[in-house]
Amino acid sequence: MRPVRDPACQLLPGVLTRPERAELVSWLETLTPLWEQRFSNVRPLPDGASQRALLRPVYWLGNWQFACLGYYEPPKGVQDRAVAAEPFPPVLRGLVDRAEAHVRRTFPPAAVPKGWRLDTCLINFYGSRDEGGREVDVARVGEHRDFEPGPVASLSIGARALFQFVRRGRDAGPPVRTMWLEDGALQLFGGPYWKDALLHRVQRVEPRPGALGPPIEGFRTRRINFTFRHVPPGHVVPYARLGAVARADVAEYVGTLAASSPFWARARATDERAP
């Protein structure tokens, strides 16, 4: 791996070998992604809100941030936000080890907080949703920022995506930086400028023949993105130790996961044995 331009914002092409990519694609086909609802089905909806599904199916490793619990947003949004989840498979563990070493070697030291590790991963499935026989593209991502401390690593598989860093506000002007995220590219960014002062978005995902990843009813995937971040271990809670309301919020999701994941089957069984 080698740095490009600003050491706190790098794009590294072709970080996977052909065997690694093949192994990763095979592993992806074993997953059962969830198409989560944005809000709880147990607690009342926020004022003025209506229940809706997320734009795309997701899967998490390391810890799972269920949308209905609220995403991890320190310093206040930490309790019952990150639920212990499956470890990285070997092919991702190797990539993450290389990425962490590269960050520590090339990033400004001030951008890498003490204890930082890439220990959580959000897998987003980007593509088109079937709405009454009509294919609707839902591959864009609006402007947002990541709240987890420290640098972020993002691996793209499949169709290339147009990624942009933008300033905040309606009169923000043109994008600060635009990147094409190609198949097998690893993006790294961190520090107060790229991660906190700016927002980022995916403007579009290019067409791709066929589908990628596991079959998902009513959805055709053409790009899969792995976003690796850091959640301090003290903020990660096992499913059985979630608060009662939070556990009820996600019980149906955990039941779905348990049908195909030994990890989640064990987590569910532990909860059922709890007093």
C-alpha cells in the first residue's frame, strides 16, 4: 500500500489479490442481509415520523448498529447502540490488518487516537429495488459524516462509485474532492478536516450487468461496500445484555440472523437462558 496526496485522505487501488477477491465474493454469498426498518416497531415513532425501510440491505461485523436503536454517536449516543456481532472472516481480517498498519505508518499521529482499531464493519448492498415491477435505483448516499473516532477505511467491490467530499450548508459550493471508487479500491480518511469538518456522499453507482453477492428478494446488487470504523470495546454490548426495550426492538432481526448465522444463534440462545 502507498499513500497518495494528503496522507489523511488516501485512495489505494487494487488492494485485493485475485484469490482474496474470489474468497470475499464467495463469503458474501453466505450472508443473509437485513432490510431494516428505520424506527422501532416497539417504541412510539418520533413526532412527525413515519416508519420506513432503509434504502438498502445491510450486514454488520464486529458490532451491529441497528437503525431502530439509533446509530453510534458519541459522546451521548453510546448506550445500547453497538451490539456485539460476528468477527471478520479471515479474508477481511488480513485486509484490515494491512490497512491498520498502513494508517499507523502514513497518517499524521494526531489523526489516530489511542486504542484505535478497525473493529466494526458496515456492509452496504447498493443497487436497484423492485417497486411493483419497476426497478428503482437506490445506490446513492446522501451527505453525512461518520461519528466513530479515528480514521475510516472503505473497501469497494463491484461497479465503480462516484464519491465526493463536500462542505456543509446549502451554499457549500463545488465538491472539495471527488473520487471514483473502483472495484477492489480501498479508501482511507481521517482527521478533523476530512472526517469532521466535511461531509461525504455517493453521487452515483455505475451500471453493471448481472447481480453481485447473495440473492436478496426484490433487490439487485451491483456494488458492495465495506466501511470499517472503530467503536471502543467498552461501548459494545452483547445481545443478552441489552436493555429490555432495546432487546425487544431487535429481537425479530436477531431471529432472522440466527437462522443462518451460528454466532447469532448462540447469542439468541444465551438470551433465552438468561433469568
